[in-house]
Amino acid sequence: MNKAELVDRVAATVQLPQYRPTRRSRYLLQGIMDALQAGDKVGIARLWELPAAPSPSARGTQIRKTGDPVQIPARKVPWFKAGKISARG
């Protein structure tokens, strides 16, 4: 399911005009991006989580322009981590 399909489903479920779920989903995604940039972990308990894992600095090559070596700085990269949902009977 992509973002547009999610917005359509939410709009149909709560019987709102389509622009309202679109705006709210934009705020939700912006909040997730802001939290990740601040180094926070984002997720829904037992469903998924996006921890920010450190990525070490590396050497790269500027292939398209000159082929000169470039230094890629260390940074934090979000990784998707699936939750462990237990089946309860």
C-alpha cells in the first residue's frame, strides 16, 4: 500500500474529504523525519521501529564528474526493524 492508497482508505473509513487525511499524513511523515534527524527512535510498539544506526565514514569516487576520490562523512541511517507480534489464542 502506498501513501495515496492509505489516504484513500482513511478518507473512506472516517468519511472525510480527501484533503484532510492527506494533510494529516503529511504531518505524520514530517514528524517521523524530524524525529529521525534528531536521532530519536520512531516506531509502533510490537509492529515496527526505525532506529537510527551509525554508518561509518567511507571513501568514495566522484564517478560522474572527475573520478576524484571523496570522503563520505559518518552519519546515522534509519533501518527498518520489524516487530515481533505474537499470536494469542
